[in-house]
Amino acid sequence: MRKKQTGAFLISAAIAVAILGVLISFWGVNYARQMRIERAERIGEALKIIGDRVQSFVVEHHHEIDALLRDGKKQLKAGGMTFQRETDALGNEYVGKLTAATLIKATNATGIGERPPGNVGDYVIRVYLGCDGKGNNCNVETLTYIEKPIPKPYASEPDMDAAAIAARKIGMLGGVSQMGGGHAFRFLEANGRNSTVEKFATTGGLVAMRGGYSTGAADAYLRRDGSRAMTGDLQMGKHGIVGAGKIEGQSLEVTSATVKGTVNMGGATISGPLNLTDPTTKKRSNILGAGDITGDGTLTMKRLDVASAKVDGALGAESVEVSKDLKVSGDLRAGKAVADTITSRQALKSGSGVVVLEQEYRVGGACSGVGGIDRSASNGIALDARGRVLSCQSGSWQLASTPKTVTEVPDPIIQVIRKNEAMWLSLFRPAQHQGMSRVWGALACALVDMPRSNMTSATFLAGSDHAGSPEITLMSDGSISFSRTGNGAAVACLSRSKHIKAEVYSIISSNAWNYVNIPPRELYASYTSEFQDKAIAIFARRQQEHIVMGIWSYEWKNCTGSYRGRMKGALACTVMERNWCYSTSGGSKRASVEMDADGTPIVDFGNTYGEVTCAFPTKADALAAGFSVCSHGGNNCASTW
């Protein structure tokens, strides 16, 4: 009897077969993926090897490559290969005929294949100039990449994942061309930022390795520890080498050299002049310890100092200095003889009839010891600055003849005359708690540096009847009084004598004061330069040595009208008040003198009448202004009232 079948085995077998199929499929996919990774890594490793060789080639021939790319007429020859500059379809210039095959021959490389593994075409090598945006700074750069992108399995599209794996295998110098845009090569910098190379790529997925100036291989030029020698010239770009010790070499060629120490040479050949002058300080150096100086040229020196000299021929010299006696047996002929003293035992003759005395002396100066003859200039003659003949008389220079004109009068005599006829400028400067009250012995006075806020002294003057402009009044006794000038106001006065004094009030308290006599703070005579400078600054016009005083009377009739006007041509003025009318007739301001901006006095009689005295440069100026010229019987004009 047959046993009943349930079908459990068939179900289990089907499940096992399904699981086995899944495992086989998973293994197959993983195996294919692993094959893609290994293929990409092999491509990256091969590209890195050829890229490093390109970088070594550029380092070794950097200067020749730089010259080739800058000047297309030149050629680069290396290892029996010839390279020249070329341009691709995109207009990019690069080193032409540089392929993997020519690179291997030029560098004698071994163990490197001419083609990359896999179906990715050939190696493409581009060596070019990378410049900044302005094109001023250009460096040699390299780009080595595969000709075709890595394709996807069972497709023709670029496998970007495999390209990324190959770029990572290369390292920091690896990159991949992008699918979009201009297919620029994209590289990842050490700081995490991206950089691109816009040139050469024509499609996406191309794996590349860059190199050049900014890469680590450039340090092959020189190492700080001295373990690697230079393979090319060290171009300093006109910069200095600082802090160097001993420099050894076969030859030294420089345009100029500055040596601050000692130069030791076995021999020297100088084709140009030997200049021993410091170009900065212009200091001249000496030649010390020289033996024989031999030559057939000319020795040109400003001075020649030798212990002895033998001259076989004629001696021609622009200047000869003899420290001791110069004895000449024959005639001494010279175009010009310069000496401290020339003594002639016989007559001293001048063929032209002219003797020029260059040194000048002044009248009254000492003449003893001048000329170097027995410490005395007895019987000596000289000239002063005006060309007048002087003779030594009793130890001093005096005029050899009597003056015939005013210009021949000696300066000391002129100074005495000026002192006797001088005008004097006196400056009085009261303290801040003092004010001017009166001056004796002055011709005219003017205020100096008086602030507007101090024109009225509230502590000393009271009542509105006294308010107004400052007054400088000529009194009947010849003195000049001051009113409303304020505290601390300085006063300048002109006089014919330096004997002048002033009286100031000194405030003790708000209701008490006293009077004090003070001398001038500054005193200048008209023949001094200080007088001219101070007078111009105070009176705003040039002062003359002789000043003419004039007087002018102003009279009211029935107290009607008023007068205010400029005293044209006057240097300074003083009003002597005689009377005044009621305040209802005209202004309430009393008579005063102000100085205009150009220095011209302005006389304002207000509602007063009286007379004014002014100082004029000349008599003609006083008469032109309508003034009467004062007599000089006293220090001030006599009143005509």
C-alpha cells in the first residue's frame, strides 16, 4: 500500500533555490562593483605616475618652458626630443608634441606605460601658462588627464562615480571634468574650497591630475637643509639676498657692489676707472701702503705731497704748495700771485696802474696788527665799504681826506646826529587791574590791543553821561589824558624825548583806587629797526624820522550840527575838548578819536566843539588836510582858543 505524499520537500527545495539565486545575484552585483572600483583605482594610480613625471619634467626645464610659452619662436630640446608651442581648437597655448611616449624618452623613464589601463584612450599632457585676471602674473602649470571618460558598465555614458574614485586615488591633485557648462576640471583644495581649470576639457567625466607652481613638487628647486642642489638659475627678480654668509663660486658678475669690509684679492684687472669716492657722503678715500705705481698715462691730482720728486722734463701744475722757502734764481713769472704778505725791497710796480684792495675796513676800527708787518699797520692804507681811502692814524682807521659830501660823513657821526634828532616810541602796558590815566611828554598817543568789552569800566566809571567811546584828550598843561579806555589796555605814544612817564589808576577794591606812576614798558628810537616795525604795527602806516604836528579848530554856531570825519594823511590825532552843548542838540557822545581799518584816525566831535592836533609825515600833508603847522616851542601844539 503506497504512503500518502504531502509535498513539503518540494516547497523547501523551491525556497532554497530562490535564496541561492538571490545570493548569487548579490554576489555578482558586488563583484561587478568591486571590479569597477579596482579599475578606477588602477586608472588613478597610472595617471598619478605619469602626472608626477610631467611635474618632474617641468621642474627640470622650468626656465626653458617659460621662455617657450612666452616666445613661440624658441624651441625646447630635452633628451633628444624637440618641443614647441602649439594652440588647440579652443585657442589655448601649450607645449606641443609632449605625449606620454615623448615624455618617457625625454626623461629616460622606465616602468611607465604609454597608455592608461582600460578603454579610456591615451594620456593627454598640457603644459601652459596660468595667469591672473590682469595677465600680469603668469606661472607654468600642468594638467595631465585621460582622453576618454570611464564608461558605465554596459553603457556609453561617463561613470562619474568611477571618475571620483580615480581622482581620490590620485590625492589632493586629482580632479574630474564636470558634465555641465564648459566641462571645467574641478579640484578640491586643502581648505575645503573648490578650484577649477577652465581650459582643455571637452566632455565630462575626464579624470585629471594638475601640477605646476603651486604644487609641492616645485620644492625640488632648493631645500632649506641644503640636501638638494639647484637644477636651474635662481631668478631673484631684482630682489636682494639678505643674511648670507660665505658665498663661493667660479665667477661673480654684478653691475655694482658695495663692500663695507676688507677685500682681499690676489690680483685685479680693472677695465674702467677706479673711483674712490663714496657716492652717498662724497667722502674721498686714500691709497695706503702702495709700492711702485707704474704706467705710461697721466697722474691727475688736485694736490701732490711727496718727500722728494725728480722731474726730467717741464713741470706743469695748476697749483704748487711750498711749505718752506721757494728760491728762484731766475725771473718768477705768474699770471696771479696770492700771498699773505708781499714785501718788495725796491719799488712795487703795477703795469696796469691799478691796485685793488679787496678787504674792507670801517672808520674807527683798530688797525694795529693788521697786515702782519711788525704787528702794526703803521703808514698803512685801506678802503671802507664805500670805497673811501682810509689811513692808519693813532691805531685806528680814519678818513685819509676831509668829507666833501654828506654821503662821505662817517656812520658814527651820523648816528650821533640821529640820536639828537630822534623820535621815540613808548609802549605802556598796565596790569589787568590798572588803567591809563595820563601821559606827560608825548606828542600823540593811540590805544593798542584794547578789547571791546573793556571800553567802559563799570567799577570805576559810573553814570550814563560818561558812557561812549574811549577819549584821548590833550590837556592845557601839555599832558594827554585817557578816559573810558578800560583796564589792561596798552597805549603807544610818540615823543621827541625818551623822558616820558605815565600815570595809571590801580583798583584796590570795588570802591577804592589809587594812582601810580609807571615808566614805559618798551622804548624805541626812530633810527632803530624796532621803531619802524612797532610803529607800522600800531599806526598801520610807515613812520617817518621827522613828524610834523598840525592843529585844526572846529567851532559850532548856536550848537547846531555835528562833525565826524577821517583825518586824511594823519598818523595819529588827539582831541582837546573845550566845551559841549546840551544833549538834546546832536548826540550825547563826547569828542573822541578812533582808528579806521586802514590806520586813518577818525575824529568825532559829537555835540562838542574844540580843536584837534594830529601828527603828519610831512608839512605838505598837514597843510593839505587843512591844518595849521605847529611851532616846536613846546612838546605839544599851543592852543588857539
